[in-house]
Amino acid sequence: MKVAEDILKYNAILKDKSPREIVEWVLSFAERPVITSNFGPYSSSLLHLCSSVMPSMPVLWCDTGFNTEDTYKHIEKTRKQLGLNVKKYEPNLSKEFISFFYGVPEPENEKHQLFTEIVKLEPFRRAMNEHKPDVWFSNIRQSQTAHRASLDILSFTKDGVLKVSPFFYYNNKEIYEYIQEHKLTNEFNYFDPTKVYSNRECGIHLS
């Protein structure tokens, strides 16, 4: 399947398809698909969707070490409910070491870029290098940030991995209705130290 050559055509076709139809179509040719998740708000939608089509699909989770207690509880509950194949990746440095030398720097702080590299970007690259996916399912949506609005259901990373966002055109109301329909858990007490503000990118989706 030469998606790269006809990506505009496929994006136009998939815009009228349901998220499940998108996943099923992609999995018809994917060889090493993965999901990435931060287990933040609305994340259970993609986890449910992908695992219901392919239960064994690896879920790559980069645990910064700075998640809230509610987030950790949500992760365990969702993992058990959906039978997820979670693969956890952590920073090479301890939370105590990171907190002592860097704290949780604001985006304007000169330490913020290095902090983000340590707690999220390096673990993410390590996860991707270990699994070497040809398809990456992500829960990014058009309405989230200016950068994400410039993407589409299908896009390619700089490394040539096909990134698939089945819920790309969904708004918060539609995602919420999906979660309610399937009786999924949702958790809003979530903190990402690499973003701080909800409309910022941590860097993963800029790759």
C-alpha cells in the first residue's frame, strides 16, 4: 500500500469514514502498529477503539514521573478494563534527581527544553526505536493546537512512520459521547509538566 504517494486522496476518502473504519483499513496493511497514549483526558477513546480491533497492539506510555495520583489510578483501571498491552517507558534519571536539578520549569525557563528531552522525548524515541513501528496511532485532533490543525487523519513523521489519528475531526462533545457510549473511564485531573499549558506541544507530535 503506497499511502505516501496518494496521501491527499486517502485523507479525503477517510474524512467521511468512521474512526473504526479508519483503524480497520489501516490495519489491513500495517505490519508493526503501535498506539501512544499519555492517559490524559479523552485518551480512553483511542485505546478502546484500537484494542477492540487488535487487542495485542502495543500501547507505548512514556511516564514522566510527574503524573497525578488520579492519572495513575485511571491508567490501571483502563488497562484492566480494556486488557491493554501497555509498554511503559521512563526517564533514565530518577524523579528525585530531576526535581532537584531542574524542578518543573516553566516554558519560558531555559531549562524547560532539556527537562522535556529528559522526561518525555528521550523515552519516546527509545520506545519507537525498540518497536520500530510502521504505523503509529495517535489521538491528536484538529481543534487542539495550531500545529495539529495543520495535519490530517494521515500524516508521516520525519522518520517515515505513518501517523494515524482516527478521531482527528472529532470535537470534545463527540469524543465525550463516544466515551459515554462505551462506558469508558475518563480523567481530567491530569498534568503534563512538559506542556504546562493545554495549547502547547511537548515535541512528540513535531517529530
